[in-house]
Amino acid sequence: MATDQPDPPVKSRTYSQGHSAEVIASHSARTVSNSAAFLLPHLRPHFSLLDIGCGPGTITSGFCTHLREGAVTGVDLGDSVIEQAASSHHPLSEYANLKFEVGDILQGLKYADETFDVVYCHQTILHLPDPIRGMKEARRLLKPGGLLAMRESDSLCWYPKLPGLMKYNECLNGMLRAADAPGLSSARGLHAWARQAGFERDKMQVGAGTTVYTSPEDRRWWATMHVNRLKGEAVGGQMKSLGLVGDEGIGEMVRDFGRWTDDPDGWYAALQCEVIATK
């Protein structure tokens, strides 16, 4: 009789873009309303929710108002970002049902089987060297009837289509691939990975959303944030150390972010693949 074989061990890893101030600045703009709206109609006040790859916790803490009778837990790889999430920005006295802990879904989390009603991931699966393994662990943690909700970027679109912005997309994808992660254009297969992880296709809600920046204020904020990343070690420095680009290429990207910001027709959109899989 065939038996299920355990997955092979995986090496410890780090988040490919790091947790520098420039990276956390963009993550801190994420909220329940702009990053988890697809999940909100499915929540009930008594649910327990685990946010995997919670970052600075701005989405995680937002779930608390929707789960007042339940519990919300955020986990992330980095000690520093977990400390920030649990700091004065998200005081536990204000969110009595909220906690943050360090954990790695690929190494296996400490929680018992069937602990949570919901496992939520936002821009996390994209960074996993083994997405199916991560989804299997999420499934283990879910109660029967529990929900795995995932939202991941698939495509990053710019207008005008400036060379430096195209290079930026290529280098971001190169960083993901260098970390053995599936990279951009892979999120469109979230539902297929979920099925391979044990979820049934007819128990999935498969859809998509968008993130769009086109106003002068939004363009300036979005471009400034990425330029700061390029000038820092966590992103620009890593791109150079991986051999993806040199100083000249960094300069071209910075220049074209400025051109995009100043263009009255400037437009950015990211396709966000959204899947809710029921155990």
C-alpha cells in the first residue's frame, strides 16, 4: 500500500528584498481594505486568523476589527519586522486579540493541526522556493471548512513603457529567481498549486484584483519609494551583487522613475491574483 512520504527538509531562508526602511515603507501602506477586500465577506467575528508573511502588521492589525470575538496572529521570518509590528505602531493594548511571532512556513510552524479558521497570505507565496509545500503547511493548520486566502502579484504594468522601468521589472524578477522563488508571472497558477497541495478545485474561489497608481500624488509616492529602494543596499545593492545590473543601469531606472512621475499620462497597474481555497 502506498503511503504519503514527508516532504524533504528545506534550508532556512531570508526574504529576498529584506526588511530595510525603504521596503517596510511600501509594506506599511498595505491595509485590509486595499489588500484583503476579497476575503472580508467570508469572515465571521469569532474566527481565528493566521497572517503568514505579515511584515509590519498593517494588514494583520486591520483584521482585528472584523474578528472582535476571535484571534489574529501574524508571523514573519524577520525578528526586526516582528518587533516593529508588535511595537507602538500596533500596541497590544489596543488590539487585545492580536499577537505577532517569528516563524517560517517552509520549516513548519509551531501551531497544532486544525488551529485556524483562516490562513491569509499577501505577497508571500511569490517569495517561497516551494509554494506547494507552504500551502500544504497552511492546509494542515486549517480547521475543516477553513479558508486559505492568497493574494499575489502576477504582472507589473507601466505607461509609458520606459526602458528603465522594464529593466526594474526584470531585476526584481531576477532577485526572486536568485532566491529560488517562482517569481513574477507565476501567481496566475496559485489555484493549480493549491490543488496540488490537497485543496479541491470545486472548493476554490479564483479571481483577481488590481493595484493602480495614476494620480500625481500616487505616482510621486510610488516612484520615490522605489527610487529609495534602488539607492539602498537591500534592493539596489542586491541587484548589483547578483550581477543583474550595474551603476549605469541603476541610474537609468532612477531616471525613468522620475520621467514616469512627471508624465501627466503616467500609469501603473499590478494584476493581483486572488484565491480562496476551502479545506
